[in-house]
Amino acid sequence: MIKKYSDNYENMTDAVADELVRVALQVDQQRHDLKVKYYGKVKDALGGITAARFLQVENQLLMLIDLQIASSLPVVR
């Protein structure tokens, strides 16, 4: 996605922008589904408090990664 974004940045079209957003939303949904799945597994194995801690740390790490990526990409023109 990032490569396609950078390849099309100068001449972005509605179609490409729409495709990029749709793929990004799919990735977000897949990430959410994985967190739900593994939260349940951790909760079953280690209890609710540990599972909550796991999810908090996971969310914090993902936010840091997302921030690093977002800060290196310019906003669509």
C-alpha cells in the first residue's frame, strides 16, 4: 500500500485513493479480528487481567508503529 501510495502521490486519482482507503480499512479490520481472537486465547489461558494487559500493550505498540508510518507519509493532495 505504501509503495502504491508513493507511486501515485503526484498524480493521485479518485479511483486510486478509494482503493488505498478500502485496502487500509480491510487491514484495520483484519488487525481488529486478530486482536479479538488472541485476546480470547490469552484470557482463556491466563485470565482477564493478563489478557487486558496484553491488549493494552499490543494497542500501544501498534499505535507507535502506525505513528511512525503516518509521520513519514505526506497527506494526500
